[in-house]
Amino acid sequence: MERVCITSIRPAWRHASDGQPLAADDWAPIIELIRQAARQGACLALLPEDVFNMMACGYAESFDGPVCRMIRQQAQTHRLFIAFPFVRDEEGQRFNTTAIFGPDGRVVGWYDKTHLTFLEQRRYGLSLGQTLPVIDLGAFKIGVVTCADALFPETVRCLALDGADLILLPHQMAEPDDEFFRVMIRSRAQDNCVPLVTASFADQPHRRWFRNYIVDARGRILTEGPSGVGLSIAQVTLRDPVALHDYVEPGAVHLQQIVRRYRRPELYESLTARHLAKA
């Protein structure tokens, strides 16, 4: 087991009225929150989905773009991992990407959102991600699901089976209600014995998002963030054995081992069927 300090950052929402997502005024509040996270001992900080509102601005950049360079510098300056969701340009294709910048400033890995909404595909011209990578940070491994991805339990299950010790969920969810969201994220964590961290934006008078949460491997909420600008931060135990005694087999056995050992993939073909049977 290992305990690590994780934070999710909750900045103000940025309006995309001028089509310029790179203004220093937009960077400064997020840089300050990253600094606060580092001062409180965080080893990993998660930012919300499309944190600079690049989709609505029609802006995308590569890993070497100005916004990525700024985040890269913050990771290096404060010696922490930063999970940065942005719109990535890859030879003319655009993806809803979460990049992981390491304490040395390198891109450790990235995830392209796999379950895009209608608006993302039709209005903003984004392309579907094609893989669910597990990203190795050295001391532990992470997986990322972005917003609507979390509606599909298979995404987190695949990441957990492939060795993810922690799941990151950057999002812009606000429906249907708070209880729905809490049940969903607690279920994703508990079903897979893996902690989960969420990040979205601070509420506005006429717009709100679900709060930031950090959930442990048993599905317990460790911290619930503020409705306004701020941080959610917690010490999270990774690889936390959830033990069952004399239930599935004699003696003590970890629930995660049960999930792996007693799976019957031959029964789950409908999960990968292209079309569901009619009700």
C-alpha cells in the first residue's frame, strides 16, 4: 500500500467570447491554485475538462503549444504531476486530451476521450480516442476517463484490470443531479477497488457543475470540494486491500483478486456487441 497526496483544482469558468484562450489573465488564477496544491504537499493535481475552453474558442495546440508549455513549466517548478485537459491538434485532427506532465516537465502520457458527445463531434469537430491507456507515473499507475466516459462502467473496469491504481475524472457534468453523480463515482471506485478523483469548474450564478470529489477504493468520499474556486485535497491509499473472509473461498481474499480471478469473459459478449438486442 502507498499513501499519496492528490488534489483536484476547481477554477472559475472561462467565457469564450473573444476567441483568445491564451490570455495571461486566464492563466494566473490556475497557476495560483497549482502553487497552493504544491504547498499542501500534492504529488498530483487534476484540472477540469477543457479547462481553458478551447473547444468553444475553436483553438487546439500540440504538446509544444504555449498553454502546454505553461503547464509543463508549472509541473517542473512545483515538482508534481499535473493532469491537464485541453484540445490537442494531431496533424489536423483534434482530440479532447488529458496530458500528464511530470515533475521534470516531460509528457508522461496522455488520454484522448473515447466517448464524445454530439456537440464535440458535430459542432467542434473532435475525433474519437481509440485506446484506454494506463499511464505509469513510476510509484503508481493512473487511468483517465473524461466526462461522458464515466457513464460507461466498462471504461473504469478495463483500466483497473490493466493495472491502474488511481482513476482521474475531469469533466463538465451537471446533470441529472448531485446524488446521481455521487452514486456513480462511488460505484466506479468500489466496483473496481480503485480510488477516483474528479475535477470540474466553480459554480456561476446561472451555471453550475458537480463538486470535486476524492473517493477511496471502498467507495467512501474522502473529501468534497467547495462550490466556488478552490482545491479538494486528500491523502489517498493506493492498492488498498479490501478483504473478504470465508466468503468466496476459505480464509481472507482481496476483493480485487476476486474481481480478476472469478471473471467469466465468455459470458460478457454483449458488452462488446455493436448493437444491443431490442427490449
